[in-house]
Amino acid sequence: MKIVYMGTPDFAVPPLAALVKNGYEVAAVVTQPDKPKGRGKTLLPTPVKEEAMKHEIPVYQPLKVRDSEFVETLNLDANLKKLFTMLGSFETQVEELAEAKDLAADYPVILSAIADLEKLGEYLKLYGIEKYISFELGIISKYHYYTGIIFAGYTFGTGEPIVKGGRYDKLLTYFGKKAPSIGFGIVVDQLMAALSRQKIQLAVEDHTTLLVFTEEKIQQAITRAQQLRGDGNDVTMIPFATAHTREDYENYAQKNHISNVEFMDGDA
């Protein structure tokens, strides 16, 4: 089996090295063009190109992977060339996956992956969210524990994902449990940036009580806090300082989105 390996940054080097070490025939490497670096603007190869050159693997550096002239330089059959031109698109739709599946009929590994994506697309249609979904057939991750689909979620107001995740079948074994899983993380910084740029204000439900107490009322304050917490409320307790007025504490509560203030002082 001949392999055309595509990658550019540092994290794409170990998989290439592993393929070579384990005896796979890497027929070619596709990476980004050399870029000028430093004050002298010296053209430097990408990390993947450097690794390929160590093993005397032919290197291709097209401006665009899907460029038809570049694809013609690869020693591939017609169906693989067509599949190759589908890489790099962020807008592959379910209907195009059917075409890709036909092209991959003679390549079981590719066919299985595309069939899985097609089935996923059918499930997503049942939820009525297909218009928000597109497929990218060439996506990779710097995290090597992924064993299946990788996904990302985007919204207006940020060019970076606000959700990232994927399928990993073996990761949990390192934590003592043999189970396949799908996980994701929310990129909070990007989410907050998107909310700000879209001018979305989220309503915050708050059931917090600020208990302001004097030293002689501390026992009553603790009893009251236990009662409120037992009823499912959050409680913040602050000793009353003579340097502040009741209005100061009320302003503090408002600033911190605390809905209720109770005073347990000499005037209570």
C-alpha cells in the first residue's frame, strides 16, 4: 500500500516518522511551501519536509492541495485523484459524500470512513440541524489519541472553534477503564469573544444571598446560612465593617450579581 502523507507543523512529524519506521511505503509527502524566516528572510523548509528529506521521500509543495495541475503530478488512479481534490474543503455536504463513497469503492479503509460520515449525516438530519453541518475530509489533530471522527463547532464573531472534540477508543484505558468514548471541550475565550461581538447578553439566574453580620451576630449568621443552603441557595458571608454603610454592601451585591442582601447587625 502506497501512502501520500500530508502535513506541515511539528506535530505532524511523529506520525510520518512512525510510518517509515514500521515499514509503510510513503510514496510522497505534501506540505506547505517554504516560508521566509528571520531578518534575512531566508526560506526555511517545514518540519515535515525536513523529516521527509531524511528518508529521501519525494516532497510536493503546492500553493493549493486541490490544484488540478498538482494532482496530475501524483501517480494515482483516476478515482484517487478525484478524491484528492475533495481534501481541504470545509463545505463538503452529505450529497457529496455519496459521490466520494462511489470513488472509494476499491479502497476499504477510505470507504469505511466515508460511510461512517454519511451515516452520521443521516442521523443529524433527524435532528433537523443538517444545514449547520459540513464535512472536511482531510482534518488532522495534534492529539494522537483520536481514533475516529474529529469535530469542531464554530459561530459568528470568531474565526476559531468554540467547541473541539472527537472519538477515542483507547484513551480511557490509561485511566483504568476499557471503553470507547467521545469527548469535547469548550474554548471559553473564543465563546466569550463571540458572545461579545454578537452583542448577546445572557440572563443569569442568581439565588445567592449576601449575609452581612457583626461579630456578636456570628452564631445567628451561621445558623441562617445553613438554613438558606439547606433550601438550595448560595450564601456569601461578610463581616460588617464600620467603615462601610449598608448602601456600600448593597452596591457590592449588585455589582456581583447577588440578588438578595440580609443584614445581621445591631439594627437588624
